[in-house]
Amino acid sequence: MALLTEDAKGVYVIAVTPFTDTGALDLESTDRMVDFYLEKGATGLTVLGMMGEAPKLAAPESIAVVKRVIARTAGRVPVVVGVSAPGFAPMKELADAVMDLGAAGVMVAPAPTVRTDDQIYAYFETAAETLGSIPFVLQDFPLAVGVQIAPGVINRIVKNLPTCVMLKHEDWPGLNKISALRAASDRGDTRRISILCGNGGLFLPEEMSRGADGAMTGFAYPEMMVDVVKAHAGGDVERAHDIFDAYLPLARYEQQPVFGLQIRKYVLARRGVIASAALRKPGGKLSAGDIADIERLIARQEKRLAEIG
């Protein structure tokens, strides 16, 4: 598989990690999940992300998941692997292992302990040195990590660290950050890297208009993100918004803090993608009221999709 580059675009779906009802890895569901994402038009996959329950996996399990996903994709799309860790030694160990398996690149979030601009830059400088020639995605997710990365710091990283080839943009509000980053690269102040956006796709049409290249996030209906990106890239911005609007109520519901992943897994199980909606412990369960909400939203979504054609 070719390595990840600044030219990446489209939809890199953040994959869930399927478990059985007892909490064991479900690799058969992993195969179906990969097939499903590719059938829906994903241009890449990202595994061991924050919504992939990576911290709940033992090191051998992480390798097993990555190996299974890469084998199933059979080189059809690039696979990015989250390797964020409390220290650089485990980051390097996992990164080297997944690249040997055929990953296209890795994703790194800043440590929650860094605060100043210089500390943030120094962290990614050390990460780049640790990873060597491995291309990496800078994950900018302040709502989860608690680290605010200013556009100037991102530009400094991109300018000085050539292996940083993509920004996973998940700041919120963050549309003006995308505009600032694109303005800097348009002026020639720094390289133009790929920007793929997260937050469940809640701002995807607007992010595309600001200069994003697509999405790197999860949603139980990845075809929404794929179709929005295709329509927008093809110049039909209104069509992109129409598609997005049809899915918005369910996307909003899935984006709730704490149990959004439970919602996503429930819908994926309902669609026959994974055998069980179980989260590995610790993890809650949906109430009867939650399920009723979801079923109503799905029914209304199907009606809206029929209306827009």
C-alpha cells in the first residue's frame, strides 16, 4: 500500500471495533464492517481511533484488529492507525508494527499535558523524530484532549515537519481555523496538506466550503459523508446540503457526549454490519426510550431520502 500523502481526500471512515456480547474481539464482524465501509464508498479507513475504543484493547488485540482490517482491504484503500500513547516508546512500537503490516500512515493527538504553543510544537517535533519517515496525521480534537492548537502552531508544524501530511480537524467551532490554514498555504507560507474533518460530520458541507478535502470521522450511515463530499467536490453545493439535511437529525442524535458510540453501534448492528452493539466495559447500554428515539429518526430519515431522490 502506498503511503499517506498531502493529496489525500474523500472519506476516511473512523471504524468501530466490533466485540461480542461478552467483550471478546469479533473479527468476523470486523470483516463485514470493512466490506460495508468500502461498499458505501469509503476512500480510506482509520482504526484504533478514539471512537474505536482503542484504550480498551490490549497491545496484541490492537495488532490483531489492524492486521485483520488491512488484510480485508487487500490494498484497495489506505488504512490509517491511531497510535497516540502516554509515551513515545509505545507510540513507536505500535507505529512500527502497523506500518510493517501495511498501514499507510498513523494518527497522533497531542498529550493532554501540553499547553503552550511551544510545548505543543515540541511534542509533535518529538513525535515526528520518534516516527522517523512514517507519515502522520495531526489530530486536532480539543474537546476530547483539552489542548487548543492555534492555526499558527499547525502551520509551524507543517512547515518544519515534512512527515505531517494531514490534519484531522475536529475543533468546534473551527470553520475559521480551516479558512486561516488554507489562506496560509494559498499565500505560500507553508505546504498545503490534506484536511479531513471529524465531529461526526456535523459541519461537513460548511467545512468543504472552507477548503476541507473530506471527512475522517464515523457515522452509522457513512454513505451520507461520501455523497456529500462527492456532490460538493463536483460543484453541486446545494445537492450536498440536501443530502446532509436528510441525515442531520440522526447525525445530531448520534453526536451526543458519552453514549454516541452506543448509538452508532446499535444502528450498525441493526443494519447487519456487526453482530453485536456491545461496547467493551466500561460502557453503558441504551434505554428503551433511546432505542425508540433512534427508530423514529431512522424512519423519518428514510422518508426524507425518498423525497430528495
